[in-house]
Amino acid sequence: MITWNRNAVAAYAPAMVGWCLALASGLRLEQLRDDRLAQAMLPLLHGGVVASLLLTLACTVAASVLLWRGGHRNRGGIDAGTTAARHPSAGTGTVHAGRR
């Protein structure tokens, strides 16, 4: 069985809401195109659709970056309770290779 990562779902939830709002606004825009009384609202509604799509894109990128950084945060260090294994080509000298 596949389980959902709650952090990923929570991170992408604002993007999903924005996408649904943009879709609903776009569908409403298509309904109002032929309505003569609603012609004045079309530029405002079109701007709202574009703004929703841009906000959705920004939320998606931000969530992706946050999840990526969260997954790579502890990979550089050695975990507690483990010992570092020497590489076979390290030699027996006192020179320390790696980050300082």
C-alpha cells in the first residue's frame, strides 16, 4: 500500500487550492465571454486568473524548495552513534582530507 507523506501534502496544499481557484475563475471567464452585461468584468477576471496561476506557480516552487532543503539538511554530517569508515586510499599519514 502506498502512503502519503503528510509534509508533502501540507506543503503543496496552497498550490492545489490556487490551482482550483484559477480553474474555477477561468471557467467563469469562458461563461461570461458572450454576456454583454458582463463585458466590463472580463479584464478584471482575466487578471485574477493570471494572478492565481502565478501564485500557484510560486507556491509550487516554494514547496518544492522547502521539501528539497528539508531532505538534504542532514546529509553532510555524520549521524550520532556511527563511526566514520576510512577510505582504502586514505593512507596512514596524519593529513586530514575533507571539510574543515
